Amino acid sequence: MIAEPRTLFDKVWDAHVVAAREDGLDLIWIDRHFVHEGSFHAFDKLAARGAALARPDLTFGVEDHYVPTRTRALDRIDPAIRRMMEQLRANTQRHGVRLFDIDDPAQGIVHVVGPEQGLTLPGLSIVCGDSHTATHGAFGALAFGIGASDVAHVLETQTLWQKRPKRLRMTIDGALAPGVSAKDVALAVIAALGSDGAAGHAIEFAGSTVRALSMEGRLTLCNLAIEAGARCGMIAPDETTFAFLRGRPCAPRGADFDRACDDWRALAGDDGAVFDREARLDAAAIAPIVTWGVNPEDALPIDATTPDPDRVADPARAAHVRAALDYMGLTPGQRLQDIRIDRVFIGSCTNARIEDLRAAAAVLQGRRAVVPGLVSPGSGAVKRQAEAEGLDRVFRDAGLDWVGAGCSMCVGMNGDLLAPGERCASTTNRNFRGRQGPGSRTHLMSPAMAAAAAVTGRLTDLRALKRERG
Amino acid sequence: MRPFTIHEGVACPLPLTGVDTDQLIPARFMKRSRAEGYGGYLLHDLRFDETGAPRPGFPLDAPQRAGASILVTRRNFGAGSSREAAVYALVDFGVRCVVAPSFGDIFAQNAVNNGLLPARVSEADAERLIAALLAGETRARVDLETCRVALGALDVAFAIDPVWRARLLNGWEDVDLTLSRAAEIAAFVAADRTRRPWAIPQRP
Ligand code: SF4
């Protein structure tokens, strides 16, 4: 009998099933478990059970959510924040877990560090108590975020009970227009599916546009899969993937790497594999996108105007639009390009890799920012690379602050916050109310678009700015 | 885990779309230990202004909603971060069931892990329930055996994954179940070592 053609997702999933229950729950083996400062609840649960950590060798700690970015001297920061880092240090030390702390040259945001260190590989199952774990799917890994109870379960057993999600293939074909990046593609995907449109699904991103993306771009795309409600996002590994991974510290070496590549090539979905849902986007139709509201699906091309709730037929949606405009301090029918900003933030696991910084620096080169802003590289490695290329100078010369690696103003846990009412052009992933501090107003966009906004002090069509320079 | 069979209590309307985890508990409160209780931070910035005074008209703080244990809201409740603190805030406040047309996946999993029922209803039924509450109804009855919510004259069906339903009804803890599979896990690990030799991280 010929085996059923399988999708990438199913191949990776099937390879991890330890036990399958009749009711549809599978016990899944976990290859990599990342823990950050927020994992203290789970370590507390482990301690309460008096249990040991099952696989310290597959568990990796990263300091990112709370780390200070303007100083590395812990005695100079808020003791409550320092305590979060100390707890992680104590927990990882007690259980013999490798920790990337802020003194480690490889430290950074967990979803940047994993790929950089070659801890993230095709065909692995990866979990972390963080929803943007979906990022690692860019390598063809099965990667998803979990809460503290499940983190505790993985700590104790290195497994997780999971129901197989449905499969959604998002095919994106065609060439991207100049000035349009993976972030715009991702925001277009969210706008097309809705912020809960892919709930219960694993998204596989396919098509010529996706194949042409660099690893950095693919990471951005999978990072935002969660903002469409998906459990995870995945991209079949290919030569781009292998080229990125070769020589990474924790990746297989020499002939082992080549043998691994053979296995990884076979992970791509079979011809005729069936998806539960299919969706398509035309890359050529995607323009630079910004969000105007309080959810990533509240997104529009930069040349559009804010929606008018009186023209929205669905009453629940109309109520949402009205409340979102009110919170954001905007009026219906306002041109997005007229919206003034107070600050820019370039960073986060969505857009703080080297390519992102290059794109932002290309816009800022020889220009001044008219608003203050923060540029936080995704990791120590990205920071060193950027400095070697002179990008830090470009940012500084433009008047922006060049700081250390961490989650920083994406979530503000370390104190990098907006003031109430302040409006930020941000390369992050969530424009939720208060995400960047109480009363903060966030507009999501690509790094180049954030840089353009910094130059003009308002949401700006990057393409017009480019023309201006000629 | 405390089993969930039938729950009757005060229901509160939350006529908002996409109440995300940053609303359920703002990040700045997550440094605290669970032992201190997270209930006071539930929906903090929607409930309280910058000075900490209650915002007038927020449904959860209306006198007739005192002791609310059932929330009825719009689609995409709990979208966003994996922070289980969002569920802790609800549970510590006393909420036992959230009724909505859709939930963030990770939130729903976290809810079930803590004995909180995410009950999925159609958008039309959510609107009818919210309207009845806004018109003055206060109590609801949630029956997980029959998967129905009764509120005033309304009696609507809700959906929940059967596996989650069984877990909530029985109050099962996952980890004990897993530990009973130790032999299967060991067999998997042994076979996997030859099947996927590249899966073990190299030491730099
Ligand atoms: S950068 Fe933001 S989204 Fe990414 S892991 Fe950190 S807090 Fe989460």
C-alpha cells in the first residue's frame, strides 16, 4: 500500500508522537524547551511536586523579557526587575540548565538566540512559555507557545499532551514591490485571515514569495502567525535554511550536518498532501502596511484612511472600531499619513535581526529623526554585527538611542515604556491597549517604515520618502 | 484540579471584542508571586484609571455583578500572550467560566489546565446573552454535562473540545497521566536516538 501523502506539519508531528490516545490526544516529545524569566511559576510548580527536571540538556534559559537595555549593571536597576532575573538564574542553576544571561555574548531575545545558536533546527519540536515561539517554525520546526502549567509538565516529563491542530496552507506567490518586506506580508496575512482566523490551525507558508524570503524574513512571517490566531507557523526547510544553519554552535557538524540536511529535505510536504484549509495572497498586491487600532488585524495600507464605524455593518465590529479609534486618539476617515508620532521603537523578536536593522539604517542614513527613539538589537550577536557594519553610527547620528539586546519596549517589562498617551511607530507584534505601557498607543509596521516615520514624525509612505531622495 | 460539572452564579457582560491577555493582566503585575493572588489585577487598566479609581460604568464593578463568576464576551477572548497569569487573574477573581464565540488557543489550553471553562457559543448567541445581561439579568447556569448555558429566558448550547470537557468534568491533572507512560517515553527516546541523531544539541 502506498502511504498517504503528508504535509510538512504532519511529518514533523508524527515523528514526535510517543503515545496516541483514542480520544485524539497525542503525547508529544519535546526536543527543545526554552525558559525565560516568566518561567518562575512553572519552576515553583515543579518544586511543589518535589520533582526533578527531566532533561536539563534539552532545556535552555534565556534572559530577555526583563533585562535592562541601557545598563548591564544589575545593581542599578529596579530590585523587583532584578529579582525576576535572579529567580531564573537560581532555577536554571539548581537544575543544571545552560543559561544565556546578560553577561553571555550570545544573550538576546529567545526567538533570536535559538536560531542563531543552531538550537533551532528543522524537524524539531520546540516549546517555550511564550506565544511567539511560533517564530522557530521558519526552519520547519514544530514550535509553539505554552502556559506555565504546560511548562511545568515539560520540565518534569519532556513531553506534552496535544491535540493535532488542523492544517492551513497560506500560499503567497509573486515578487514583492520595492519597500515591501516580510512584515508587510505578515500584516497582510493577519488582515486576510483575521486575528482569530487561524485558531486551531498550523499554518504552512508556501509559494514563490516565501521561498524567496531570507531566513530573517521567514522568521518575521512565522513570528506573526500567532497574531492570526494560529497554533504555529511553518516553512519547509530548503537550501536557504541549511546555509543559515551551517556552522552554528549547537548545530550538527561536518558530515553529520550533511546527513541531517538529507533528512531535513525529506520533511517538505508530499505532492498531493491535503490541507484542511487553503488561502492565497498575491505578493504584488501588498503595499507597506501600518496598524491603526488595538489589534494586529486593524491594519491598512499606508495610503489608506482610518475606518468609519458608522459604515461598518456588523455591530460588534463597529463597536470595536469605535473603541479602538477612541483609544488611539484618532477620528474616522483620517489619512494614516497625517498621524503624528511621538517615538519610534525598532526591536523585538519580530524585527530585530540584522536584516531588519540594515533596512532601517538604509532609510536613516544621512537623515535625522525628528522624534526620540530606541533601537534594540535582537541579540548580542546582532549587536556586534550591526556595529561592525557601522549601523549603530547611523542610528546614533540620526538621533536614536542604540541600546542592549532584550524584549525592551515590545512589552516594557524592563521599564522601557511609553508615557501614557504617547504614540509609537513600532516594529513589534502587538498593538494591544497598554502593551507598551499604560495608555500607550502603538502602530505596528516594518523596520524601514518605522525609520521613515522617525524622519518625518508621522506615519509615512516609505516609497514617497525614497522618491524624494531620488 | 477542582472538577467542573454544573455552575450557577452571577454573570457579567463584557461587550468587547478581542479582550487580549495584556488587558486581562497588564505585564507590570506579573512579577508578583501567585501566592499574593492575581484577582485584584484582573482587567486592571480597563477597570481602573491612572489614579487607581474605578472607571465609572465598567460592568465588572457594577453592584449587581458583585461576585461574578461567569463572563459573557465577544470573539477572540484571551488572544495574545501565553501568560498563564491571565487565567490566574480570572480564577483568583472567582471566575469559573467564560462564554465567548472564540478564544485564543493558548489561553483556552491554560484555562482548562486551571479548571476554568472556555465555553464557545455562536456569535448570535453571544449577542443574545449579552443583550439579556445588559437588560438586567444577573444569574446564569452553566452545565458542562449537557453543554448548555441558561440565563433568564435563554438556554443556549455551547461547544468545547471533548477531551477538554472530560478533563474539566473529572478534574484530571495531566502530569500523573504522563508519568504512567514512562516506559513508552523511554522506548521513544531509545528509538529516536538512531532515527534522528541530529536532534541532540551539540555542545559548543
Ligand atoms: S520581543 Fe516581545 S513578543 Fe518577542 S518574546 Fe519578547 S516580549 Fe515577547
